[in-house]
Amino acid sequence: MKVTIIQTKLFWEDRDKNLEHFNSLIDKINEPTDLIVLPEMFTTGFSMNPEKIAEQHLSTSYNWLLKKAKEKNTIITGSIATKEDGNFFNRLHWVEPNGNSSFYDKRHLFRMAKEDEKYTAGKEKIIKTFGDWKIMPLVCYDLRFPVWSRNFKNHKATYDVLIYVANWPEVRNYPWKQLLIARAIENQCYVIGVNRIGKDGNDFNHSGDSMVINPRGEIISKTKANEESIETISLDKTYLEEFRKLFPVALDSDDFELK
């Protein structure tokens, strides 16, 4: 499976400018790819003004995702500030080129920015299928909570690729990088972390540090911090399966129930 990660700046609370920007970036992808991953709240930045920026569910930015997925014949994922039934959600969309789509609402809301006061937490994970791959997308602060991303059930893997889309500030880039590696090692999976660069409307700088990590915890991407980048990386399912057989830690994993 080929995955393309896009690390770039975002225009603060300016949906139209961001969509125009991502149009130009996605149009630069000249090689075939199966999945394009965009940052968290890629149309606005990580804004706590949902009354101003949130879109109705399945409206403008979602329709743009549908269009780009069809144009590039690829899956596209990223999160959007969304309004539905009187509530606001940090909602990740998973959009396929045939028009099928799913969404995941960020479960762990970043209370230090008062996200938990502005947005409603999600309750359900999604695991998507592409060929013989199983993929679970999550959002930013979810990274700090390993129970939510726990892979093994009854000592069998439930997914092969774990995705985090983020607006993770540079001041905390060390835990971002370490936790992404930890999630790959403990879950014996590929991990994709896509973060923005540049300053946001609150004057927080973001270094990006987007990366793709293999199940051994090794970084296999080349994207550099603080640089705009479009990178396509190949993931090897045979390599993943052989490593799980060679080092079957899942057989000794603890059973538990998430409540």
C-alpha cells in the first residue's frame, strides 16, 4: 500500500484559502497512491471558535474531499470542525474514490486548550479496510492514550496501520515523536503521524515532525521538521506479517475491557 503524507502550513480560520492550498498540493502528487493523509482541522487550524468555523455535516469541505478522492482515485482522510444536531465535533472523514465514506469523532479532547468545553467527544472507533489492510485513524491528543489504540483482541491484531492527524505544537514535539514510535512498537503496526507546520492564530509554532514508522519502531519516511513536504511511502504487508510471526508478543498480551 502506498501512503502520501502532506505536511504544510494552515491558514487560520480560512476554509477557502486552505482548500485552495490543498488543491495545489494534492495536484502535485504525480505517482499513484492509495491514501492521502491531511492534518487535523486542515481547513481552519486548531481553532476553539467552532461557532465561527464549523461546517454542517457533509457539506463544503466534505464535498471537496469527495471530489479530490475521485480525481486522484485515492482515499483521503483529515479532520474538520463540524456542527451536527446542535453540537460541535472535531470530525475525521475517511473518503474513498467510489464515494463511500465514514467518520470518526475525536474522543480525547485537549482540555488545556478548552477543546472539551467547545466540542463533543466521540465514542466509537472506526477500522477501515483497503484490500487486505486494516487501518484505524485517530486524532492528535488521542495519541497520549494507549488503551484507546490498543491493537490486540483475543491475542489477534485488529488493525495493521494506525493514523494520527494532528495540530501538535513544537513545544511538545518530543512526546509527539516518542509516542508515535511507542504506538508502533506496542501495537506491532505501521504508524502514520501527520502534523502541520507554522504558527497558528494563537501564536503557537508547529514543527510538523510528520513521520511513518514501521512495526519495529523505525522511521521509514524522510519528511523533515519545519518544511512543507509531500511524501509517498510504501507499506509492506508481508514484512508486517512476518515480523508478527517472528516476534509474537500478542500471544502474551493482557485481556481487558474498555469502558
